[in-house]
Amino acid sequence: MYRSLDRGGGILIPSNDQLDDLRTLILKSRSESLSEAEIDQLNNLVSTKEGGEESAKLIDQLCAFTDSGTMESLPIEEILCEAFSKEAIEKLPEREAPPQNTATPCDGKSSIDAYWLVGLAASHLFVATLVWWAAKSTQEASITPIAGETIFLQSPPQLVSMTACVWRDLDEAKLVLGEPLQSGEELNLVEGIAELRTSEGTSNEALVRIEGPSSVLVRNDSLIELREGILTAESLGIGSRSFTLDTPFGEVSLDDQSSIGVISRSGMNEVHLFWGRATVECKNVNVKNLQLRLDEGEAVRFLTERGKPLELVRFEASQDDFVSTRSSGFDPLNLNQQYVNTILQSKPNIYWRFEEVRGTDPLVVVNEGSDPNMDAVLIGDLDWRQYGGNRVADLGQSETASAFQASAPWPSTPLDEYTIEMWIKPRLFHEGDFFCLVDPNQLENRRRAHGMLLETLAQHWNFEQEELRPNRIRFVHRTPPSNRPFTGSNLISKSAYSARTWQHIAAQKQGDQLRLWLDGELVATASDPTPLHPNMQILIGQIYPTEIFRRFVGQIDEVAIYERCLPPEELHEHIIAAGRSINPE
């Protein structure tokens, strides 16, 4: 049951299956008491280095934020009540124990030995969250009397919680939970979710959550400036315009007890007012003194293009477009040899696993399917993520291209039947192409025609594409290939995809029938008698092989291509072999 034995200390290392059991037991402890056998199993697993680290990561995700509500995880008190007994917490060593003013978790829960907590305490993430939770109730805002009045000073923002974040160009030693951030500090968050608290205890108090990839600046006046990316903010103070956020398109001011979401990317800017009251003062050079008052549940989109007047679009606010409480590492895709064997039994023509790259220039992922000379050639640079014994490709994290293209054209002849299946994990809701067939010949306008597309959609800023439903999967079959947006057959999934969660995607053609599957559920169909156009370039991660445009931001794995239409039962077998459930139709 264990992978190996450490000969120096005699410590057994848990297997990947046992780490899965560990996660299951921790999650189960949130809603019910564990049996004595389960407690013993949990203690055995967590007493190892790997088990302690895995436990800390999961608890860190469950305790990601400091309060509770529609977009937050459970508060840390509840996690501790479900997971630990009062006696176990009191057994912690003094150097690791929470301060004495920490509230005591609930009594009456299942007893878990102290060394599990000691193992968890080895994680700086978990300890830091505990320390902040204990200290936040005792902090007092600085005040100073002026002309007989008492006013609150604008204190610097503090980092109060975060998931397993990745930062760019930043000394992570400066990121101490509960400590003020320095004025002029630029935070470039590549991955994860970070929560900042501004001006605690004052009329300007607010919680701001940024989701990677995003960039924010702590100004000299202690205000937060969103430079690019996505964030949400909730004002906790009292009064009109109790919190102000600077953005590329102007200032957004929140009244007390109000909540917004802000998006700023590539000339497209949006403000969503979830509840309360907000004012937007636009600083676009083409518009003077533009002030908008948003009503609860309303959103506004600013479209800016050089030399053209500012365009405003009002629509319904949506929390679904914003911050998830899970980091990109929360949902593991830990596939084993059983899954690989199941796929190979279906006899794919092309099967890319991303477990390793070979060669030097270029680097390639070797095809494990039946077609010769159909390797995946790496374009640009990308990251890799390891889930147990399974490695996946992480795209869209660098400023350069991060994609794959096939080493030879495909298919060799027109196809009336085909299946494309793969696993995807979008980092956020966005418009990104994760699989397409591109004409090798470039058009005069440097664009290329496409014979097939699979992409994630978002809230569209492009008026041509506003009829497409946001946060859906789009499947396009086009014969002859074209670069016009709505030529060919366009299938849009009836249900939305999920951010930061693995999903199984399958696109198929059988005769004149097109089908799109999401996690084993048939989510779109269409009729098209034309065959798949031959001799196209397979491209994964962006829409053009030589230009970074409409890139997919997220993780992909297990790309399998068949020159036949797999029956639903066979697709379901693949999902079950991955240890996943199938959505009911």
C-alpha cells in the first residue's frame, strides 16, 4: 500500500491512492464524525511528511478566506470544529500553538491525536492563517484627533489570506499574513487567489480579492490600483463612498455594505455591482466628467479603441464571472495506468499524454496512438503541473506563446467520422482556443482559416459575438475552412464550464450529426453533411500558430483523437476510468 521505505528513518511513504483517501477523510470530517478506524487511518497517513504536506494544502484551500458568504469558503472556526477536538489543539507545542486569545473550537467532535495537528502546523500556510485568524479580532485602527474630531487614518492594505499562490517578480518573504504591504508595492499574481483587507476598523474598510493572473499596485495614499486582471471588493465601512478603487478606466467608489467585481483586460473593462451602491468616474480621454451610478444587479462594460469614441454597454451583473475559492491546484487529475489502458483499448490515432518531452529543438510530446510521425511540437514556453503520478500542461502563464502543434498535417483524407477528446481545466472564464485545426497557408491579412475549433467563451466584448452565451464551450465544424466567425456549424454547450475544475470534453461527427459532450453529458448537437477538411494543422492553446491571440489560459491533459465516432458508452468508460462521475443527461 505504500510506495517505498525510507531506509534512513524507516518512514513509509503513502501511495497516490492513499493520498486520495487522505483528502476524502479530511473532506468527510467537515460534515460528519469519523469512525475510530478512519481516525487511525488518518493519523497514520498524516504522520508522514507527504501526508502532512497534503493535509496542509487541502486545509489551506478549505480555509482560504477569512469570512463566509456567497463567494467564500467556510470560516476557519467551522473547519477546526469539524476536524479537531479541543484536547488535540491544547496539545500543540507552544511554539506552534495559536495565541491564547484564540477562540476554542467546538467540543464534542471526534478526537484526533496531536501529531496530526503538528503535521499540519508544519505548513507555513496553515500556521499563518491561524495566526491571522487569532490576531484579526484584536487589531485596532490608528486614530488621531483633529480640530476636536476623531478620524481614522488610511492604513496600508494587509494580505490576510491566500490559496497556494504563485507570484511574479516579488520577494515572497515580504508576503506575511497580517503585515501591512508597503506603499508602491506591485503585486503580480500569476496563479491563485489572494485576499487583502484595507483600512481595518475605519470607515474605508474593505475586503479585496484578486484572482491570478492579475496585477495590482499599493499606491502611496494606500489605495489599491488594479492595473490588469480580475478582482472583487466588498466594502465593510460606513458611509457614502467608503471604499475607492483605482482602475485603468477610472475610479470605482463603493458605499457601505456594497460588493463589486471588476475586469480589466486588453481594452475591455467591466464593473459588476452585486449588491449595494457604486459610482464609476471614467477617465477616458475622449470623455470628460462621465459619472455613472450603478443599480444593484447591474453591470457596465467600457469598450475603448484608439481613435474611436468610448462605447458603454449595460447588462446584468454576474458573480459567476469572478473569483473562485479554489486555486488551480485544488482539483487534482491523478490518472493511473488503468486510464491509459482504457484509452489505448479504444485505439486512438493520436494520443498525447504530456508526461515528458523529448528532443532538444524542438521539444516534442510523443504520440502514443497508431499514426506515425504525429508528435506534439512545443511552441514557446509553458509550465507543468504534477498531480501525483500524472503530469499536465499548464498554458497561458507566460508572456510568450505556450502551445502545441502536430508535427504533420491531419487528417490525410476527408472524414465523415471523428472524435476529439481531452481534459481541460480553465484558470478563469475567458475566450480561449484549446484545440483547433488551422489551414497551414496564411491569408493576406496574416490570419488563417480554420476547419474545426474548440474554445471556452466568456462575457463577450465583441458585438459580433454577443449572441454567443457566456462561459460556454464552443465547437465549430467548418468545411471549407474559413476565418469568418459564424461560417460552418457552431455548437454552444447548454451548460457552462467550470473555472479551476477538470472537465472532460469530447467533440464528435458521425455522418451528418455533430455532438458536443461535457463530462459525459450531451450538451449540444447540430446537423452538417460536410466532412472534416483534410491536411490541416492541429493546434492546441491558441488560435494561430505564429501569433499569441485568443490563447487558452489553463491546464490540459490526455488529448486523444480518433478517426471514428466513439459511442457514448465508450466515452463514459474513459471518464469512469479517470475516477470521475458522469453528469446525468
